[in-house]
Amino acid sequence: MTATAPESTWSGTSAAEVAALGPGDVLARLGTTVDGLTSHEALRRAGQVGSNTVRTQRTRWWVVLGRQLHSALFLLLVVTAALSFFVGSKSDAVIIGVILAISIGLGFVNEFRAELAAEALHTQIHHDVVVRRDGRATSLDARELVPGDVVRLSMGELVPADVRVLTTDSLECDESILTGESVAAVKSPAPVAAGTGLADTSSCAYMGTIVQSGSALAVVVATGTRTEFGRIAVGLTDRRHETEFQKGLREFSVLLVRVAGVLTTSILVINLLLHRNFLESVLFSLAIAVGITPQLLPAVVTTSLAAGSRRLAHKKVLVKRLVSIEDLGNIELLLTDKTGTL
């Protein structure tokens, strides 16, 4: 006779909260049994917590295009084109516009193709796990796991979610991805003291770690971004820091704006002091500002970075953001410890 889990007592939790509880108490708290969840209950929970994924790779063309437009140099050249049109140099305005379009288009095509390639790779990755559903063992995609699922961990497998160990057979996990420790952590069903640090929590195994030896029966307590690994991943993608290359371009653009402002104002003031025609003085000052702006710089930069991305692609390196190439090329010495933790 198959035992069924209660459908009304489940609530989300974390490995830290259940590490100090006994296996029976953990199962009761998660509203499940050693026979696992029913398919109906698992489907209901999946609707509440979502897929067991840390990050979904979705390519949006407007996001990629927005990255191309988010540039101080781009804004400077747009203003320059507008000034050129205002002072009557319509041909210059058109030329600047064409150069900007080519530069933006080239950067967009390269980064959009890289995003599509990354999305294709992401969708091809599947990780199956043995889970007990409806009282029997079955193989499911790890993305379908929900809190309360009872899973079997075997040697060489990735731990598919944060789990509380129920029974073990000489289980040891490589947790270097989280702790930096190269020595495998021994796991057992025995509860640990409340407040124990992640590296010493022997009663739990964590998403992304590897079963180095032994096997175990465990219950899923957290999935997706609610796992320890998921929290780290989300923290890393919350805000993309400005690269040194972007910082340099921004500072250069600001410098050009300041120089143009000083020259334009100085020339205008001098002409007015010499009692020159006001309109002619303004137009001449604007023409000076347009003249010192490097219209070809965006095209030169984008073309160079695009060429670099193609060379890296021949070496099986996928570049998702062109601006990262310059920083990568500046690396002279990369230091890691023995586990590869940066």
C-alpha cells in the first residue's frame, strides 16, 4: 500500500532550518513520506515554487540592443549629429548617423548571435535524477523536482537541489564549489547543532555539489533560487559591474564633452567681445564642437571587438558581451587555488 503525503501541511524551508531536525521531523515538516509525493501533489507544489532552475536563459533582442545604446559615447555622437544638422551640415549629420547605425548593428548582431548560442547550449543540458513518486522510483528531469520529493543520490552525480539526508551508505560530497574545500565532506542522517555553518552541516547536501563516493536517500528541502547555490548565482547576476574598458570610454566621452563645452563657450565669448554677429558666432562655436568629436570611434571600437570575438569563437570561446574582450586580453596572470575557486 502506497503512503500518500498530506497536501495541506507543506511550506517552504531551507537546509539550515532542517539540519538540526531528525529525518522523521523533516518529513513531517515538508508534508511528505519516505515513499515521496504523489504526482498530483508534486504538480501542485511545482505551480507554487516554479521550476528547479537557478537561471533561465532567454534571449531578448531589445535587451541586447539596449546594451548597445547604453553608452556615453553614443549619446555624445547623437548630440553631435543633432548639432551638425542644426548648423546646416546635413551631410555630416547623415554620415554620423550611418556610422552609428553600422556600429550599433555590428555590436548587436555579434552579441545577439552569442546569446542565441548560449540559449541553445542551455536548453540542451539535461540532468536526470531518480525520485520516488507515487511510491515507486522513477527518473525525472531535475528541473521538475519540488520540496518534499525523495531522491536517490549515487556516486558521480550532481546533487540536484538542497536536500536533507535520510539514510546514507558512506556518502561523501565534494562541496568545493560552495566552500572551497578540496576534501570531501562526510554526510550522515544525524542532526547537527542549530546554527552550524554550511561547511559543517553534515546532515544536508547542497545543489551543485558532487557525490564523490557512496549513496544516500534524501528529501528535497529547497529548489531553484532558494538553494544556497541559487542565492549565490542570483547575487552574481543582480548587477553587472562596469568594465574597465567601459569606464575608459565613459571618461573619454566626458572629457570630450568638457573640452567641447570650454572651447565652444570661449570662442563664443571671444566673438561676442569682438562684436561679431551673434548667430554666426553661435554657428561657428557649434561647428568647432562637432569637429572635435571622433565620429568614427564607435565603429572602430566595435569592429575591433567583433574581430576579437570571431577569433575567440574559432578557439571554442563564446563571447556574450563584446566589452568583456578588452578586459580578458589585459589578463597577464590568473591565480586560482587548487579547487579552481577564484
